[in-house]
Amino acid sequence: MSSLKPCVDALYEGVDRVAERIPELPRCEVFLVRLLMLNAGALLRDFESKLKPHGMNDSDFRTLMMLYASEEGATPGELCLLAEQKPTNMTRIANALVKRDFISRSHATHDRRQVVLRITAAGRRFVNKLLPPMFPPLVESFACFSATERKTFERLLKKLALHLDPSVDADATP
């Protein structure tokens, strides 16, 4: 992973300069958003560097993992929602995964017009081979936090995600 310190330093300097010009700037919230995006970008770049030798990117792998975790498969529309992909990109992803024999397409038993995507045995073997070597670097990414801090961080990020979701009743979430 490349050094993020220059980016963090520049971020703080830049926000401080903007705050001098616009005193009502919500500095803390701007810092939080920028730091989340900086960290997410770094984690994504690192993750995709591990996927690239296998001819995959994050959206391909997320889709494959959703089908790996699914008992009955999923429709392309369901995967679009879960993977935050447009239908045309989901078609590209599905075509690429079918071509590699990682997933299959079939028709739903209750509605022959509906397509269902399912992971294949080859797709399961690929995931089972690819994932375990990724665990140590993933754990190392969060080694700066104690176990308690990691759980708190998870809880806070989940709380933020649910707060940002307009379909969730904020008063009903713990």
C-alpha cells in the first residue's frame, strides 16, 4: 500500500485553508468524509491489486461473493441493488463470470421469464482458493485498532450507513 501520510497531511491543510475562508465549514464532518474516502480508496486499490492477476475487479468479485453466499442464487436485478451496479454493468459482469464458468444462468422455476444466476462448483473452488491468502493482509490493515476498537468502528460505520439510507427509519435502528 502506498504512503497515505502526504495525502492525510494535504487533506488537513486544505480543509484548514478552506475553513479560514468559509468559517461555517463543518470541519469535523468534512474530515470524516475525506478520511473515509481516502481509506476506502486505499483499501480498494490494495484489494484490486490482489484480484487483477486473476482477471477480476472489485465489482466482479463482489458479485461472485454474493452468489457464493447465496443459497438459491439471485436475479441480475437483485445483484444490481446489492452490488450497486447499473444493469448494463451487471450484464457485463455476469457475461464475464459465465464465460469463466464461475456462475451459471437459468430460468426461475416460478417464472420462466426471470433469469437466476448461481455460482458453479468452479466458482466455489476459485473463491475457496483466492480468499484465504487475502485474510492476513486484511487483518493487518486494521491491526492499529484493538479488538474493542474494531467492533466499535464496525458499529459506528453500520450506524452511519443506516443513517444515510433514506429507506431506513433512523428511530427504529439501534
